[in-house]
Amino acid sequence: MADALSGNLSAPPVRSPVLLYDGECGVCAESVQFVLAHEQRALDSDRPPVRFAQLQGVFAETMRRRFPTALNVDSVVWVPAAPDDHHILVKSDAVLAVLRYLGGPWRILGFIGRVVPRRLRDAMYDAVARRRLGLQAQRCLLPFLVGPSRFLD
């Protein structure tokens, strides 16, 4: 993982999924808190725990260089465990992946959401994303409450 953080694009694949989020956005911080509060079913199924990284950090910059589809995304990106060179999810696809990761009723919602055409889902996602900074006061994440190893630089 140290190679991935140093910017080496041939770094070994990520071993657990990573949710990249806007560290300056209260809605994004709430989304991380939502995942932390609802991930127990995923953890009980022996899936690796999701890790988190701010889009403003080193890890996210490395991922943006490795995956150009994430270059212009400023709110949420899902990097699955062991991504190939073309497999990261952005916008509504990332949200649906998070729901599927959580399991239970969220997983069902994540699969149902795929019925809606991506173009329409992304339009709804973009409408919320444009207003997200004004929707909620900024909220600080406290990584030490769940362990700093879950949060990447």
C-alpha cells in the first residue's frame, strides 16, 4: 500500500474497498457516518471493511491519476477491492455500490436502483451534488472513533 500512496501507478491493488469523499462537505461526511453506522452486516459476512479517503488527500490523488474517470468527480468515488485499470465507480454508480456493500435492505435498494437508467440517476446525483455544500453545515469526521487505519491520507 505504501507504493500506492507514493504515487507509483504499478502499485499492488487495494485490498479492501475505499470510499473517496469530499472532505469539505457536510453531506459527504454524513455519508461516511452512515456507512460506519450501517456496515455491520457487511462486516459479519467476512467482507473486508471499507476504508475512507478524502478527495483532497494523497491516496485520492493517486487514484485520480490511475483512474482518469475520477479526475472531475468532486463528491464520491468507490474504489472496489482489487480494482482493475478500468473499474472504479463514480456518481450514482458509486452510491449504489456502497448500498450493495452494506447488505440487507440497503443491498436490495442498491440493486433496484440499477433499474433506473444511469443518465437519469447521474442527473439526480448531480442536482444534489451541486447543492450539497449548502444543504448541511460542515461536519468533521472523527477517525479515531473507528480507528485511524480505516482513514487514508
